[in-house]
Amino acid sequence: MAKRSKKFYFFAGLLGLVLVWFAVGLFKTGGIDRGFDTNPNYSWAADMDGVSCEPQTIPVKLTAAGSREFSLVGQLCKMNESQSTTLQVLVSGAGYGAAYWDFPYKPDTYSYARAALRAGDSVFNFDRLGMGLSDHPFGASLDVDTQAYVLHQTLNALTADRSFNAVVMLGHSFGSTIALAHALKYPEQSDGIVLTGFIHNFNPKFGQAMGQGISVAAFSGPLIGDLVDPTYLISKPNSRGDVFYTQENTDAAVITTDNDTRETTAVGELISMSRYFADQSKELTLPVMVMVGENDFVVCGNELDCTDHAAVKAHELSYYPNTICPEIYVLDDTNHNSNLHLNAPGNFALMQDWINRRIGSAGAPPSNACAAITGN
């Protein structure tokens, strides 16, 4: 009889845990409040002078044919004096909740949400389904396409009784994949997308590092007792510094805060992460900005050396039609989390400048719209 591998026993054990979950009905679908909003050491965009925020709890389904509703939780914020605005929708990556885009440590440096609000735009920042205050469906049922459909419903809810001059999606890492999937399926809902921590490439060394750096969230980490679904994973303590950061361009306290606010990743999301790494983006009809760090350990490597900026730009431009005016930016001394390096303010300025030119901001039309360049 052939000897079973360790991998076989791991997946057999995981399947057994899933069957136990179905049998006893222990799965908790609600949101999990870890007290981030009331932590006296943290400051959020909602704390800014002159900003008003509306908490949003939006009922969503995983598929159009689904019968079960889940709650997506976020905040819609704007400067009090703002009237006509662009809506910026901030989509976090795997293992990152709303804190990625509204980082609570030194927020005037690391919170993109604050930068967008100061630019005069509205911001919707949220915990995706499967993390934070939003509901946690069965983790194997969440993937890039279900999350794109959830985003579609979210936009419908946000724009049902509100008027915005334009809508732009900004994604990070897996959130960029979601934003891309959404833009391909529902192009009428947005006017452009910003993809950060994403290019059409994958570093196999990251796959190895990720396997060593995650554990089952129900049994290890800060969610023990709150989450029992074994199909959710979470980063092990202090496992992100060498993987997501260029150390000499990073404040060590940022990595500590990242570790303390880390969120879950659903197994179904992991399986679907590379689904849009092929050439689907050639069908994109919206303007796109791509921003990647030259040291990005997740998407740089294998045969693509991201320190060769020209090579990265040529590689990525081949995946988008010229008619959507793609712009590719490669950041010096920056790893995967471009929002959380010391050069974050400059990175935010690049994103806002692109929005000003291609989408329009603070009630003003785009200063250099793609259609004006291409003649479309």
C-alpha cells in the first residue's frame, strides 16, 4: 500500500474539520469587532476635523441566484464642505481590512483615505466579506468573482440615492484583482481603476513564504474563540516584515501596527488569486493606473526583474489596450505594501494626480481625459 504524504493528511484533516462544521452548525457568520475603532493609540479618517462619515451596513449576496444575505460594513466619508465629488472606493487585499487604506499609525503619512478626503473626494472604505466587521461566510465560498459581485451590489447601494461626479476603484493586491474583475464585468459602474501591488506576474518564492507564514485562524492568532470556520487563514505573528516591506524604507512601528491589525484570508480567495493574471485585462474598457514597487516580493521575480523599470512597463502595457491609456508606475525601494513605506505621501500624490487627470476630482472634470487623447 502506497505511503500517504503529509499533504494528503493535511487536506484530509481539513476536510474532516469542514464536515464537523456542517454537522454541528458552529460557524459564526457575523462581523468580529476587535476594538480597533476605540483603540486610543489609533486615529482614523473619521477623526479628521471637517470630515463627516456615514456608517454603512449593506446587505449583499454571494451570487445572483443566492438566497442568503450577508452584511458588508464600511464608512462613506467626505469633507463637510464638499458638494459634487468623485467617489473613491478602496478595496483591500488578502489579510488586510479597512486599516490598509486608512492606516491608524501616523495617519497623515500613511492613510490614503485622508489624502483622498483632503483632495476633496468622497471615500468608501470597508471590510470585505470574510474579515473585520463584515460577515464571514463559509470561507471556501469566497473568491475573486463572488467578491466582484459583492462590489457590484455595494456600488448599487452607495449610488442609489446619492449622486457622484465619477467613481474610481482603487485596489491593493488581491483587492486589485477584485477591482479588475469588477471593471470587466460591470464597466458601467466606474470610470477608472487604480491597481496597486498587482502586475501580471507571480513570484513562486512568495508562494513558499506564504505557506510558511499562515495558519488556520480558528486555531491560531487573535480570532480564536470568535471564528470557528477552518477555511479562514491568518498571518502568523511578525511574519509580514520581510515579505511585504523594504526594511530600509519602512518605519518599524508600521510593521508592528500591520501585525496588530492583520485580518483573515479565505481559502477560496487563495485558490482564485491568480484567476485574472492571464490576458483578460485586454478587454478592459476603463482607464487604468498600475503601481508596483520594484521590490514587490509577491508579483516580482521569476523571469521579471522589477528593478528594470522599463521592462516592467513594457510587460504590463502588453496586457492592456492602448485605447484606455494605461499608465504604469514602478516605485523605487518599495515592496508590496506601497501605502505603508516612508515614500507613501509621494505614492498617494501619484494616484491623486492620475485621478485628477483621467477621472476628475473635487467636482472638477478630468484635466486630460483618456477619450481626448485617443479620440474615442
